[in-house]
Amino acid sequence: MSKLPAAYAAYPPLVRAILDGLSDLKAENATVIDLRNLENAVCSFFVLADAQSSTQVNAMGQAVRKQAREQCQEKPWHVEGETNSEWILLDYVSVVVHLFQTPARAFYDLESLWGDGETTVIDLEALAKAQAEAAKPARKKATLTVVKDDSDKPAKKAAPKKAAAPKKAAAPKAAAAPKKAAAPKKAAAPKAAAAPKKAAAPKKAAAPKAEAAPKAPRTTKK
């Protein structure tokens, strides 16, 4: 069985997912530049690859985005160059992917600009073969099973099932006794008529006052 390249296994999951996308499209000259030991590096890794046509470069970009999304739930923070597909840049913050048409890659020569980083060329063909081998399910050993031939033996008759006993009929319920009729209420006795009030006695007339006696005339002394 082919083994995965040692460098591939040592990379973070996002770098491996990007390489898987490039492998699916048979990109050329796949290269990883490890920038983690550089003080002023803009990211941790550069991943570079190229192809002969803009159509293939664009397809590589789509394959990389698909694998990064499915394997790592990652989307590029910034994308450039998809209009003419001469140089597509996918910025995943910690990893930046550069996909070129072959003449453009030779012109910009990023490997020389970042020559202080650790550069590793990835054999995508060998990577694809190793992944295909790893994806094959393990072959299960066939196990022999002995089947007994019971065709000569008479088949046993199944014992008849006992008939279920009939259920007893439920006894009829006794009729409820009729309720007693309520006794009629007694009529209330009529109230006695009130006795008539006595007429008030007439008041006595006041006796006339006696007239005062006339006073005697005063006499003058001489």
C-alpha cells in the first residue's frame, strides 16, 4: 500500500484540504512554503500551483474552496483574480493559496521572493494514489457456514392449538327502583285580618277666660 507523503501528514488540516483539492484537479507543480519561522511573514503557509489554461485555474480554485469547506468548515476571507483566472489568490488568513497560469507563475516567481521559508514540492500524483488506496475498504475474509440437510427427516406436525373457552355472558343488571314521589307541600294558613284602630276622642274645648274687673278710679287728695 502506498503511504502518504511525510510532509503532507505533518501539515495542518487546512493545508491538507487545499492539497486534496489541487490533487482532484491534477494541478501542476504544487508547492508549500512554510513561513512560520519568519518574523515578518504575512501568514503561516503559502500553497502554490499552476495550470495551462484559465479554465483549469478557475476549476482548481473551486476545488480548493470545496475541500476546505467540507473538511475544515473554512471559507476564504478574501478572494482575488477570479475574473481572468491568470492568478487567483485565496486568503484563508493563516494559509494563502496562489493559483497561476504557468507563464504568470514564472513571471512573478514567489518562491524566490519568499526564499527564506521552508519550501516543499508535493507530488500530487503520488498523493492521489495513496489516498485512493487508503479509501479502499478492507477485504473481509469469507467464512464457511455448514448448512444441515434435513430434507430426509419428516416434518413435525404442529400441535393443534386449544380452542379458547367461551366467555361467560354478563348477568343483566337489576332495574333500579323507582324514586318516591315527593309529598305535596301544605298550603299556608291565611293571616288573620288586623283589628280596626279605635277612633281618637275629640279634644275638649278650652274654657273662655274671665274678663278682668275694671279698676277703680284714682281719687286725688285735697
